[in-house]
Amino acid sequence: EVQLVESGGGLVQPGGSLKLSCTASGFTFSPYAMTWLRQAPGKGLEWVSRINSAGDSADYVDSVKGRFSFSIDNDKNTMFLLMDSLNTDDTALYYCAACGYRGQGTEVIVSA
């Protein structure tokens, strides 16, 4: 069974940091590009970041550039999203996606 499982979400104060993880099972994602998406309350799904299969080139939506960093560990079939300088606009359900699959999401709440 193919699964992507996110973790690492939680409640954080503005200016804080979180590191999200996404572990894949049932397939090896190393040949594929990987993506982080998010959906804020009452809003549509937004693309956040994409990394190539080698893990050495990533793109980011303008609103997170310089604050978020996408990395992968192919040995562990796991991808990460390090989020710094979080603000209330980052509050959302965060999803990882690869090879046409998407996880169930992990919730990030940025609030004082």
C-alpha cells in the first residue's frame, strides 16, 4: 500500500520554527519530484515548494522564500520542510505529495 505520512505540525508562536516530515512507504520516491502543499482555513490548496528528484534544486512560493527550506533523505524515503520565521499567514494544513500521491496532512497553527 502506498502511503505518505506527514508529521511535525503543531502550535507555534509567530516568529517560531517547525520542521515537518513526510515519510513514504509502498514506493521509493527518489525518482520523482516532491511537493509540499498547504490549505489555509477557508482557502484553496496552495503549492508551497517543489524539489527535484536529486534533492538539489527547490522552488518556493514567494510568500515563503527565505523562510522555508525543503530537503530530502532518500535513504529514509523521507522529505522535510523546515519552516522558520513563521507568521499567522502560514497557518494551514500541510500536505506532502509525490508520484501522484498525497498524504493526509499535518496541521500548523501560528498564533500568539
